[in-house]
Amino acid sequence: MCGRYNISDDPFTQALLDEFGIDRHLETRYNIAPTEQVPVIRRGDHGYELREMRWWLIPSWVKEPGTRYSMFNARAETVNESPAFRAPFRHQRCILPASSFIEWHTEDGKKQPWLIRPTDRAIAFAGLWDHWGHGEGSILSCCIVTCDAVPGFRRIHNRMPVMLEADQLQRWLSPDTDTESLMPYLQPQLPGDFELWPIDEHINNARHKETPVMTGDKILLRAD
DNA sequence: CCAGACGTTGTT
DNA sequence: GTCTGG
DNA sequence: CCAGACGTTGTT
DNA sequence: GTCTGG
């Protein structure tokens, strides 16, 4: 799953934007939570574009936008059938740039937050977007696709966000791609090496936007 | 036919 | 327990 | 995702 | 919008 993440305005993030010819930089933000506005890359009529979207998918057909249902993640296993995600999965895929994300490890009723980050690159979350309403008050929204955790992650959590490999980005974003050819992207995969750090529970509160504080030793995960 | 749902995670 | 807000 | 509220009346 | 349940 993925219910909190961070963005750093660093060279890795910049390199990811460069992949799409987007000549902008992202503001550093910590502890981004569902329902917040987040930067999203999608392919528009005039090439790749960076847009702010609400991180909580609002299907175009709902009467009123809200948070009645959990729409900030979409299960990879059902993204093809779900009424809320099927259409976006076919033609409205996007990428949420990130530098790290947070997962909670629950044991004996206690929750320990962990910060998870690649050692040498930015993260490209596989996302879906939709458009609700017309004109004034219309809303762009998005969600992050999730899948089973790779073995190395399972000590922390059984689900994880889908993180695309560098050679999958363009195809994921093309509205014309046949979804059948995207299914391999949704299998658990680790794009590169990752570090897992236990962090202070201060992060639990989504109002706290300070840098996460490491509280222990890291675990290193190799891509292979 | 109309009405109502449409979601994820984790825990028991 | 369940819903809302961040 | 987690944290925090969850209510009414009347007064400032 | 589309599917399921009654």
C-alpha cells in the first residue's frame, strides 16, 4: 500500500522530470497524505505535462466528490474490472514522482513507521487520473496502483506501490498502449536498490510536515 | 425495470 | 464504531 | 495512511 | 458510466 510519501527537490527528481522534457523543479515536501494536491506527470495533447492533482481519485460519474470510498490506492489485481478504475486504467495513466514513501509495520498492536527510498534515483509511482466536473469547480484527481510486496519488503508490509522501471515510463503514459501489455509492469518489482529506515512516530500525524527523523539502522535491499 | 454500489488495508 | 481532515 | 472528532446552547 | 441485486 502507499498512504504517505515524500518529494525532495534533488538531482534524482530532476533527472526524472528531464526524462519527459519537463523544465521545472518540484518543491520539497514531506509526509504527503491522501487528499492533498500532488504533482503528477501525464501525457497531454501537447506532450508530457506536470499537473497538480488531488491524491484521491474522484470518478467522473460520481454526483458529489468526496472520500466515502478509499480511492487513493488502486489494487493492481482488479484495476481492469473495478468500475472506478477501469476506464482510467485504459486511457488515463499517470506517474507520481516521489523520493521516498512510508509504510507502517504492525506488530503486537504497535505501529512502527519506516521510510523507504531508492539509493540512487527517484521513484515513479504508477498512477491513474480522472477528471470530475466542468469549468469552475472541476477537479483533477489521481491514485497510486498497489501490488503484493516483493520478498525484501515483506518484513515491513505485505503490499507496496507499483514503481515503474525507467524503460517502462513512456509506455505507461501513452494513452494508446494496449493494457494487456502493461500487466507485467504491475507485477511486484524493485526498480534498483532500496534503503529501509525506521523513523520517528512523529510522522504518523499527517499535519507534521518536517523531515522524517531516522531512529535506527537501515536495511539495504538489492534489486536482485 | 429501478436502486444502489462503485474502495483499500489490516486484523480476527 | 465510523466518519472527516490532513 | 493515521489522528481526531463524535454535541448543544448561549454568550462574547 | 456500468454492473449487480431485487
